[in-house]
Amino acid sequence: MKGLTPKKFIIGVAVALVFLVALASGAIADRLFGIKPLDYFIPRREAGFRVGTLEQKVITEESVVIDVAEKVSPSVVTVSIETPARKVLEFNPFGGGISQRIEGGTPQDIGTGFIASSDGLILTNKHVVSETDAKYKVITNDDKEYEVKQISRDPSNDIAILKIDAGGVNLKPVELGDSSNLKVGQFVVAIGTALGEFRHTVTTGVISGLGRGITAGSLYEGYVERLDDVIQTDAAINPGNSGGPLLNSAGQVIAINVAVAQSAQNIGFAIPINTVKEALGQFKQTGKFPAKPYLGVEYQMISKQSAILNDVPEGAYVVSVIAGSSAERAGIEENDIITKMGDTQLSEENTLAAVISGKKPGDTISIEVWRPRPGASGLEGDDETTTLSATLSEYTE
């Protein structure tokens, strides 16, 4: 070939090798890092496309939260309480004598709820509206206030229904979802009046656990609220969020926010909406919630380890017996240990409350009781086990 010197030939071969190496490196980079060979030669077009894709993904995730908040916020209300005004005396130990202040008498935001029907049914937690001598009202996100005319509390769950008179306003109810197929890691949105101060606060997170059991209230499990099969979430839930909705990405309510774990971070709990729908359905049909069976004892469970250490049987230690209750009529006494109900041996797994919850008011059940009997000197005597019979009554507040 005329004019092709050895020097030019060598330069040409070197350029070709460099080009082939660049292409090969691009193929490897594509495999390892998703970078196309042409990224080296057309950086603006390809890099711009990739940045645009990333931005589009972020915008989509933000849009889900924005859409849910805009869709559901008109259906979320703040629950406010007004207790009777009363004088409270305070003594100053460092001088100044006794002072006086007025407590109550002014409205205070305490919780959240959401509209369940266009005619004015509001769902919230029972503990939000637990004070029977107080006045309640709800405030919508457009700051309209409605007085609560009637409160119905579910004795079996921490659920309450508030009835308001909307005065002809067509309220927008939420869409109730399905909590039977929830998955750990599923995205959720919570809306509520955080800390009883910040209305319509929106937080996000995931479902971090399913099938949890929580106990809230007094040390004695006989009269605390025991909630089973609740949902755990890391969406920020604070005091004041109680009664508010936990929502999926479609804006459907999948649970009612109910509690936050003390001394923990980002651990909140919510009642599955299917539990709520079942109670709500019966309420709409009969005007009341399902009846709850009631024995009438305050008790504390004795674990197997505690039972061995104290030389007593495992079971429910009776702290007190409610006057006029089924327990009193059956002959149950303070300091008794209920070891068995029907065919079920009581334990930390099979608590007294759990066994009773599976019964109905009016059911008669045999109760095995271990009873300590002091001797003639007041010291240890012969303990005895006896079987009693109790007819469960209906729980009333």
C-alpha cells in the first residue's frame, strides 16, 4: 500500500487497539455498573436521561404521600374535650401559702378520629373519649366544629363511635380497606393530631410487625385493655394520634392507630380495620356493639417461675372481687388463685381475660380455685382446691 510507512502502520494499530479496549471496558462497565459504552462519547444525552429517571422515581414516591394526604385529610377530624371547671388548691412549701387555680372548663385537643359515614358517624379509640362527664366535639380540617351528640364504646376493643349532627353538610367518609393480607414492609401513612397540638400531621413508614399483642392500663390485667393481633408500625405515632387512620398507598384505612410503646423509638400499634368493620357492621344493624362477658375480678397472672418460687400454683391471683359481680356470687374470694376455667388450665399464655373473651354473657363455667387456709396459730395451714360455678354477666361501663 503506497504511502503506508511502518510508523503510520504502528500508529494505526495502536489507535485501533485503544478503541477496542474502550469498547470492551464499556461492556464490562455495563455489566457491573449499568454504564453503556456510548456514555463515554455522549455523556450529556445518556447522563441526562439517567438523572431524569432518578428524579421521576423520587417524584412518584412523594406523589403517593401527597395524594393520600389530599384524599383522606378531609375525612380526618381532631377530637377535643372539655371537662367541667373546678378549683384546685396548691400549697407552696417554699412560702407563698396556698394558691388556687382553675382546672378544666376550656376545650383541649386530645385525639384523632375519622368519618365513617356521610350522616355523621366518627370512629376513634375508646380511651380517647373515656371520660363520661366531659363534653366532646370534633374539628374537621377546614376548622368546622361539631358537637358530639352520642358516644358508643366497644367493650371488647379500644373502639368508639361518635355521632355528630352535620347540619346538612355532606361529610366525606374514608374508604375502609382490608387488613387480612397485609405484609411486613408494606408502606403506610398516618394522619393525626400529634401531641394534641399539631393537627393533621402526616407521617410515613412501614408495617414493621403483625399479630402483636399489647396490654395498656393498670398493672392488674383484669381491667386493663388487652388487644391482640394488632399491627406494629414505625410510622411516627404520638399521643394525640390515637384514633386516627393508618393508610395504605391507595388511601384506604387499614387500621386505627391506638398506642405507642413507651421507652422506645418508632414503635407504634394499630387495630386492624377488619376488626373494626366487624364491630361497626353490628353497630349499624343493632345500634350497639357486641356484648362482652364479665366475671368481676381484678387479678394478676402468676408465672410458672413465680409459682415455683412461692410454692403456689400457676394461675390468676385474685387481687379484689367486684361487689355484686358474678365472681362474688360464685364465692370467689380475694387471695384466691384461679387455676382452671372449664377445661382450660390458666397460664401466661392462657390468661383469664383470654379464656373469658371466648365466652358469651350468660354462659355458666366451672372455675377451679386454689385457696390458702391459715392454721389455728395464723401461720401456714392446709390449703385447698375447690371447684365453683359462675354465670358470666354482660360488661357495663
